[in-house]
Amino acid sequence: MDQLDASQHAFRVGLPNPADALSTCFSTSYAGIIAFMAVATEGSFAKAGERLGIGRSAVSRNVQKLESQLSTRLFLRTTRSTHLTREGERFFENCNQGVTHIVDAMNDMLDLRAGPPRGLLRVSSSVGFGRKVVAPLLSRFCEAYPDIAVDLMLDDKAADFAAEQIDVSFRDGCIEDSSIIAKQLVPMQMALCAAPIYVQKHGLPATLDELAQHECINLRSSGGRVFEWEFKVDGHLRKYLPTARLTFNDADLVLRAVLEGHGIAQLPGYEIGDHLARNELVMALRRHVPDDRGHYICYLCRQHLPSRIRVFVDFMTEQIRALNLLCLDDFYLDSPKGVHQA
């Protein structure tokens, strides 16, 4: 049995681990209580020393220090036997309750790591991706893992894992936070698009400079910031904040306004793929679409990951990658069927 298995076994049977580093760094009372519990359980100082991996004399010294600290005699010792005093029996009963709670707490943590997935999972996501992609998959996840409860929070600002007690977060764009583990699910496709009715009246921009001549529709974040449009020009990222006739703080309202022909907007591929397939939208300036963005699933640490987080990350990774989110390559650039290309 290796050290980790021995540690887990010792806690599961309700006895301290001989290799427990805590016994060397806690106060005298901790070492004394551990020695006391071992002697009371084993019935002798020698057997207690074997169980704890220390000498009999060290066990005796720790118990004596504890007795001095408590000003109470805990054991009646003779050359043939060791018995608890009445005070020792009372102290053992009280300490045993604490040990039981500690053992239960340890076993609960071990079960969270290696046992069946269970417990509450707090998940955050950007509003659009969470509503369109993540939320529809949750019913299937809950069917597969009925002992996991999911709390999904939609917000376009980056989640604060510590302050908000977030287990998993879905993020879009470029991840520059080195304190988290960010696993790319799929590349993030952004496209400038318009409805055919808008194209028939106004045409489509052929260059970035022509954007100023068009009716633009902007998206404002929950924090009040208007999202900039991003393009790739000669291998470099170029950001553009259009003067908008319409601005919304909800991505669905931006999409609806575009579908109704009120203007053009830059929208993610997962939002517009179905509309492109039905010829309800057309793309523009595809050659300038940035190719360094992604949809990510994020969490804090790979080590000691609870099983509920592990299975959720694996499930969502498999399911999202199976979706047709990289759909923009399937459609003709800058012109829908029956619409003259500008």
C-alpha cells in the first residue's frame, strides 16, 4: 500500500495516519491527543507507537505533556496493563466525537474526488453562448448525472471564480488569464451579416472603410461597455466601434433587428448558422474575420478536481464539439441566393 492509500485507509478506519505531516507541525495538544487516542484504542503504549510509527517513549512523552496541559491523569499504568481513568474515559468519548467528524469529513472529500459525481455545480457563461449552446445540453447532462444539481448564471463579464464560487465557466474570445485552465471547445467564428432585404436596399460593405456608410447595430454589455467589432487586416487585429443607429444590451434583440432588415451587425457563428442555411442572412467581409478567437470551458485547477466538475467538463466538451458550430464555411461569401453581390 503506497503512502496515499495508507493515508486514506487510516482515515477511513478512524485512526490517524502514521505519516500524517500535521502531527509534526501542530501544537503539543494535537500530538498529545493523537497519542492519547492511539493508546486508548490499542490498549498499550507500545502498540500505539507501532500504529503511529513512532517509539513508545515518544508516545509516553506526548501523553504526559497532554496530562500536564489538562492537569488531569488520563491513564492508570502498571507493568502489565494500561487503563483509562474515569476522566480519561470522558475525554476519550468527547475526542472520539471529534475524530468521527474529521473522519467523516475526510471520507466525504475523498468521495467527491473519486466517488460517484454528486453535489452542486455552479456554472457561468456569456449570455448568448449560454442560452443558445449550454442551456439546451443541461437536460441531457442531468439525465446522465441525476445526483448533480446545476446552477447556470448568464453574464457577459468574466466570472470571478473565487468571489462567486464558480466551478466551471464558458468564455469567448481570447483567454489571457494564466490563473485558470482554459480548454478550447471550438474556434469562435464572428461574421458581419445582414438580411437580404437590407442588402437589396443598401448593398454590402466591400471594405472596412465602407462600414461608415451603413446602418450598424451594436451590442452593449451588462456592464455598459459597447462591444467593438474585430477584424483581421494583413495579419493584424483591427478593432472598430461603429456609429450605431440601434444599440441593445441583449444579443437576441440585435439578431432580431438584423433579421428585420434594420442594419448590419457582427454576430457569432452559432447565432446565425440556422439563418444562413435558410437564406435569411448573408455574410460580408469574410476575408477579415479574426481566426484567433475561441469558445472555452474554464476551471481553476487540474489537480484534485471533484468528479462532478470532471464529468461536466468531459460531457460538455464532447457534446459541444459534436454540434455544427463551425458553420460559416458552408455558405457562399457575401451574397445569398438570388441577391446580387455588392
